[in-house]
Amino acid sequence: MYTDFYGLKELPFALTPDPRYLYFTPSHTEVMANLHYGIESGRGLIVVTGEVGTGKTTLLRWMMQRLDRTVMVAYIFNPRLSVVEFYQYLATLFNIGAWENKSDLLLELGRVLEGRHNRGLRTVLVVDEGHGLSTEVLEEIRLLCNFESDTAKHLQIVLTGQPELREVLNQPNLRQLKQRVALRCEITALPNVEETSQYISSRLKVAGAPKTDIFSPGAVDYIFRCSAGIPRNINNLCDNALLNGFASSATVISRAIIEAVAATFDMLPRNGYAEPSTPVQETAARIFNSSARAELWAAGNGDSGMGVSPMTHQPGAGDSNGNGHGNGNGYRYGENHVQDARATENFSLVSPAPERDFSFDYSRRTDPLSSLSAPSASTSSYSFDRFSSDPLTRGSGTDPFGRGNNGQSL
């Protein structure tokens, strides 16, 4: 529907495993190198794992299409087979005719494999969805590895599946099969937004798009977050986004369109996904504007020659961090401590009463109340070890510790 509108020759984001659209990430390249080396050198059993939708089947089809004509390939993509059905399927793929029982089949298969090996030819068995194979069929695959000479394996086996395949191979009763694995590699999802953008552009180019900036940068970023870098999820989002864009005559797919599609398919990003792995510490929210903070600094410094200035501090005698109203908090700060505190401490307004000075709580979260010294008697009769029992005082917004403004940064 939307191909003509966007100048495309075909659908660029179909869910079929078309090898023409294979995009080689570093992990795809590594897997292909392992397959090439393992098959060419006759290593035997190769295991490839990858998350759902990362392109395992597409990669296998790309490889099989490019194998030399002399290579015989048998491809099994349905794992729900019994042992008898598995061998029936195998015999058909290897063009083995009349056989009545398993022993006849194995004898004929052995002759075929040995004859091809003696002529320098490779024979490959590719089993997709390996995580769904029964234990019995996996054991038969292990026994097929016994078709070998003193120096080489006659049958090369590629076993692919989801990450659960690793757990299957770790079962104690399959430890013999696990020991036969000569090469093991993994296909991973697209790691970042840049790779996602290149993936989308690559598919648009193959589909004949006159331009590859159909998706806005914000849309690409949200596609990555919703898809978790899984190519199949990306295809699904992009295909439906193009359909929605065509319906609304949008020449550029915006983030809003992607959000609507993601909501429809229940693919909205989970909380915290695609956020930086290292949490970024946010600065404390300001509760006063700049003029109010300047006024408070002036009031705090002008009444009693406070020992700590807004930006610098010289420690010395009498450095009690007070504001001239007998309301020191008993802390002594060095220059670095004051500057660090302004970046990390949380300040909260306790009382905005106009007839009194501003009160706020500067105690650190991790400091016990017992570390605070008692207030001056000229300020309040409250004790730092208990809250006031007077409901009028507690309801008025006054600091329960009876402290006024101590002149710290807000």
C-alpha cells in the first residue's frame, strides 16, 4: 500500500527471512566467520545461539545460498520430530532411497558420507530451532558425529537455537553432546541507536528507497528503545509506522507515529530500558529563585559575619557555621566539604512564615540527629532529641528543632 507513496519497489520490513536484507553487525560477521571456518575445515558440530528475532534463520539462509554447488546441505527447521521422523526426514534430504529400518539407513548414510569425503566434498546438516529438539533426537545428532575418519568429520552439523539451547546442552545427560561442540558463537541484538539507524537505512536501500531519511532521528531513537535492538521487532514497528504514515500523508515518520504503533503492539519500552548503564546523579531541585537565594545569603552573612561564605571558606576558630542568631548547627566545614555539600545535599523549605526568618532542614540523610548540638536558648526551647508536643507549633510550619536560617545555599 505505502510503497508508491514512499518511492519503494517492495516492502522493506517484511517479517520473512529474506537473505537479501541481511544486515551484518559485528556479531553476525563473527558467526559467519565461525561457520565458514568450521565447515571448510571439517570441525564437526557448530552451535549458534541468539535471542528471538535476531536473524539466525536469515543468516543460515544467506550462508546456504552462497555455499558451493558441491556442498550437500540438509536443512531441518521443525524440531518437533520423533527419532523415526527425524531419520525419515534426513533420508529424504540426503536422497537415500529404500531402507526398512534404522540400521539400513545408517549403513547407507555412512556410505554416502564416506564417498563424498573421499572426493573432497562437504556434507552439511543444518538444524534450526535446536532448543526445541527432544533429548532423544539430540542424542541421535551426537551419534551422527561418529561418521568420521581418523583425521576429519564426514558430516558437518550446524545446530542453532535460542539462548535456551545453552541450558539444554548443560543438562547432565547431554554432557557427551556438549563435549562434541567444536565451535560456539552467538548472534546479539543491535547494540545502540546508531546501529539501529544503519539497519533501517540498509533495508530501505535494498527496497529501492530514493532516500533513507524517512524516519526522523527521534523516531529511530524510540524504535531502538521499544525494540530492544531486536531486528524482527524493528521490522514490525517500521512496517506499521510506514502504513500509518501513508494513511496520514506523512512524508517523514515522526516519533509520535512510532509511539502510537508501539502502544498498539504492546511494545512500549519498559521503565529504565536504554537508559545509561551508569546512573547519572541529578542535582537537587531548587526551591527559591535566584533573587531570593541572594537575599538570604546577604541576610545570613551580614548579621554576624558568618564564618562560611557562599563559595569560599577559611577554617579557623569560631567556625560554627551560624548566622548570628545563636542558631549554629554544630557542624564544622572545610572548603571542599561546603562545595561538595551544595552539589549533593537536598534542601527542603520548612516554614515560609513572613514574620520569621526562613527555616530549612540541612541535616544529611545519613547523619543521626544525635550528632547535632543543642540550639541556643535565645532561639528556642526545643530539644534536638524530640519533636514538639505543642500542636500549634508543629502545625505552624516552624522547624521542630527550633532552628532558623543558617545561611546555607538553597
